Amino acid sequence: MGMSNMPAKEVLERVYGESVKSGERFAHIAKCFAENFSDAEVEFFTSPGRTEVVGNHTDHNGGKIVAASISLDTIGAAAANGTGTIRILSEGYDKIEVEIAKASSVEKKSGTKALIAGMVEAIGKFGYKVEGFDAYMTTEVIAAAGVSSSASFEMMFCVIVNSLFNDNQIGIGDCARIGQYAENNFWMKSSGLMDQMACAAGGAILLDFANDIKYEKIEASFDKLGYDMVIVNTGKGHGDLSDEYSAVPREMFDVAKALGVKRLCESSLDTFLKDLPRIEKELNNDRAILRALHFYEENRRVEATAEALKKGDAKTVLQMVTASGNSSWKWLQNCMSKSNEKDQKVALTLALTELYLGKLGDGCCRVHGGGFAGVILAVVPKAKTQDYVDYIATYVGRENVYPMQIRQTGAVSLGK
């Protein structure tokens, strides 16, 4: 396979802002594809991870979120193989094979294989086509770190199937639903659609989950505001915390039910406050009430953040992200795990970051993603990014610190 079969230089420049380092990554996966599969002409794909700027734990109750795709991505080389079998090799993992005809009988919860099987089933249910293909992938999206490595993989899978077999007729909303279906029905995780939407759409988006999923692209970049985002992995993944995660939507749903609705978005803060004494008695769960209060206030902050991003108003954006982080800590309560109260890596890394930013008098930080363990997001003035990276690395290790930007390109084919 010659180097002619590579994404065009101008395409790489548009997505990555350069073509040398990214070009080397694609040359590497082309070579690995040939070594592990065949000398078929491959098509190249990219699918970013995502960051949630504001809107923590609101999607399941019909809330709003400002999310964005990030400059860390999963890349893939793929080609149809003319069989009824999908074969995927992700660098660092074993090759996975799923027979399309038998996808529905793949064992649930069996890792990536179950996820692929779930997406195959969903693609059929949604009326789209899937045939056998081979794919070699590698990713920079940190696993178990709240930047959605699973959604990045799901959207990579969808964009491959979309390009190879569906003439790109699968819309972003359906791609997101296909990923969600697989997580809900084959991983038994009650995930919303936010992660998939943010990975698929590209750039910053304002998402509204009240009726169906509405999304609006926001022309936004921390870069232009003079800041970098830094994701810090605090050292503990969130693999064993599914009960704590599931309790968040469950408790919000309990409050919604007490309000006489299905989801909190169908009622309002005013109604809730009027009914609060009754609901408090009925539920006997103050944490559920605090979490519902977080939901209503967080939606208000999301709208204010989206407006401020559109105007390029950095001061308001930083204030809103700070307030959102504080609410996640105090009202939503997802900065420490109840199952191991002495392990407070998220809270500790936030405290160390607050000390640093306090001296600067600029920037902000917050828990990132699902919380309980895992990751924080710091927004740091560009002139101080390297200094902050060095500072926080002394506590968490350099390999756990990821400066990044909002990336404007979602999950796409980069051509043959």
C-alpha cells in the first residue's frame, strides 16, 4: 500500500491545524491495517472525545448542556470485507469479531464486543444497513476519564458504517441514538445522549433534551477567549461506581414523580419550591431534593453560558463554569464517592487547582463528566497553561494532564 492512500494534507490541516504529526498517525494505522487485515484500499475516519462545559447530570431529566468535541480523538482505517463479519482491532487490545447475523445473541456486558453487537442491532432497528468490514483504530481519548472514550468509539463505528454502507444518510441524532441503544441494552448502562451528540456534531453545542434532542451549534472557542482547557485525570477511574451514578437520575426521577411529571423539565423551580414541604415529607430524601434544585439552576446557567460564549464574554463564562462546579460539589454531590470516603481525589485536585488559580486571580475549574472519581476540568489563561501543567503534574503525574482545545470537526470520514 503506497502513501498515496492517505487523507489529503488540506483535510488534515483543517481538522488538526497541522498535517505532519496527524499525517504520521494515519500512516501508522494504514500500515497496521495492511499487516492485520488485507491490502484493501482503506478509508480514514476520526471521532473526537468530548468535554462538558456546563450542564452536569441534566440530560436524563430533559435538561440543557453546553458540550464540545475536543482535540483528543480516535482515528480509524476501515474497508468493507465482503463478509457478514465485523472485525475491529483497537491498538493495545485483542481483535474483536462480531457476526452480524448473530449480533443479538452476543453476551450482554461483554465489553466492546457487546457494544458493537448493540450498535449492529440498533442500526437494523433504525432501518439502516450494516455489512462486514475490517477496521484498525487507535485512540488518544483517555479511557475512564470522563471525556467519553466509549462515545468516541461508538461514533467512530457509526461514521464508518454510515460512509461504507449508507451513503452518509444516518443523521447525527440517529448516530447518537445508536450508541445510546447499545449502552442501554447491551451494557445495561442508563446513559443519556449527550456524550454521543457532542462527539458526533463537532465544535461547541447547546443541547436541549426536553423534547427529542435539539442541538444548536455555538461559534465558541476558549482559544479565542485566551484560555486553554486542561483535563486532569485525578488517578481513579469510574469503573466500579455505577450504583452511585445511577442514583443521580433515579433520585431526580423520584422528585419529578412527586411533582406529578415524568422528568424534571416538565415542571419548574417555582412549582417545586411551593411543593417542597410536601415532597420532603413524601420522599424523606434531602439529597434527592438538593439534586433536583441543582437541575433547575444548572439549566439556567447553561443558557447564560451559551449566550456568553456567543458574545465572547470570557468573564461570564468563567463565572458560570465555576458556579456549575460548585453546585455539582455541594448540591448534586458527585465530587466524592460514598463507598470510599477517604478517597477524595477529585475534591483534592480541585482544591489544589483552586489554590493555584486563586493566586492568579483568573481561570476556573470544576468536576468533569460523571464525577465521583476520575477527572476535573481547569480553564487556564494561555500564558499560564504550561506553568499549571507543571504544577498539577507534581501531584497527579504528567501522564494524567491533558491540555486541549475545542475541536470544530465532529466524527467524520477523512476520505480515501
